[in-house]
Amino acid sequence: MPSRDFMLCGGVRGTGGFDPLLLAERIEPLVAPWRGGVQLRRYARFRWSRHYGGNVAGDVIGCNLRCAFCWAWRFAFRATGGELLEPASAARRLIRTARGKPVYVARLTGGEPTIGWSHLIDLAARVVRNMPSTVFVVETNGILIGAGRVDPLELVSRAGRGRVFFRVSIKAAEPETFGKVTGAAPWALDLQLRALEKLAEAGLEPGRDYRPALVVGLDPPEAVARLLERIASIDPRLPGEVEPEVLTLYPHARLELGRRGLKPRVYREP
Ligand code: SF4
């Protein structure tokens, strides 16, 4: 990991974890700079996989969390490297990657796709226009949505209702675990839940337009029950839509979880 990338995170670290909003502000000019009125995004690679029954993905560089179990830490924990692409070029790469394969979903993953919001909107609109049978899935930690830094309706209105799906990955059931898991300040868990509130306020439908995922196995069952109650207070249909995220203990994840004093009770071997 380049030392500059370490500094980006270290520069916003305070007692009790770093501020993920400040980290997003710091890395955005590096991973999503503007050139000639167009926002670019830094990509590590494009690939097809069987997930979602067949999908094309762009792995983006840069995230505002530092999750212990992040499978994509080589992309997510950096703000440099890869290729800087305009939305039109990235859309072409996704469309080319899809050729000759079953594809139901297009997505950005690897890092946090909401960093570089204007790029994401432009990209998603181009992809769904050119790939009529696909849905664009935004796999997000929800922090920027919850803080009101980006507006999900902007994306829905450009791409079209029913063509975009938000999957908000909630990293822990209680703030203390969230802080250990992500390295961020524990209060930021609330922003993840507020992201679900914003999606509900935007008139989006649970299950059809958005869904929470929840990392399981790190919190006691009582904490999970409290979280589900909070989620139900946003929309009573939401707890039924929660997708459990079982950790895969890749060597890096095993090491980092141990370093942070976290012992998953449920996990999957790689
Ligand atoms: S939010 Fe996702 S991409 Fe970012 S560090 Fe966590 S697992 Fe990795």
C-alpha cells in the first residue's frame, strides 16, 4: 500500500476512529477528479462473474471505510493506481465485458461507488440505455447517502425507476463493533441506517429498489435484534429484505479481524 494512501487515512484519524466523510472528501479529488466538466473515476479492472446470475463489474479504487474483512482491500484502501476513465469509456468497457455472456446486472464494486457521484450517475444512465435487460446495482456502504452528500433520486431519475437497485451493506449491528470493523468513528453506523431512511423517503420500494445487507456473526443476537427493530421503524417490510452477509475468512481478513480483537462466530472458509 503506497504511503500516500496511508496518510490519507491517518490524516483524518482521531480518537475513536476516523471520520469517513472527511476521508471521502480527501480521496475524491484523487479517485474521481474532474477534467473539462466531466468527472472521471479510477478503475482497477472490469470483469464478468456468475454473481446475480451473471453480471459485469467495474472494480473501482478508493473507499471511505477500512473494513477488516474487505476482500478488495488492495483496491479499496488506496487512492492511486489503476486507470482514470470518463463515464463514456467506463460504460463501453462494461458493455464490451458483457458481450456473449448472460448479464442481468451491471455494477461498480471493489471500492465505494458513491465517491464520484456525478461519474456514477452518468455511467449508470449510459449502461442501462445500452443494455436494456440489465439493472444497475449500487453496492454501497451508504455513508454519503445517509449524510445527504449525494441524492439517490438524482440517480434514479437519470437511469429510470426500476433500472437502479441500491444494496446498502451495514457493517455491524452496534456502534462499538462498527468502529472496530471499519476503523471509522462508531457514530458513522448511524449514517448507514440513515441511508435506508433516505431511500425510503425518496419513495423507493424495499426489495424492488433497495435492500440492506448485514454482516453477521460479529455482534451478539440482542444487538442484531435491536438493529432489526430500528430498521423496521424505517419500513416494516425492510427486516424481511435484509440479506445476511457471511464473512469469507481470506488470509488478510483473518489477520485483520484478529488484530482488531474480532472473532466471527459465523464465517465461510475461502
Ligand atoms: S465498505 Fe466495502 S469496499 Fe469499503 S472497505 Fe468496507 S468492505 Fe471494503
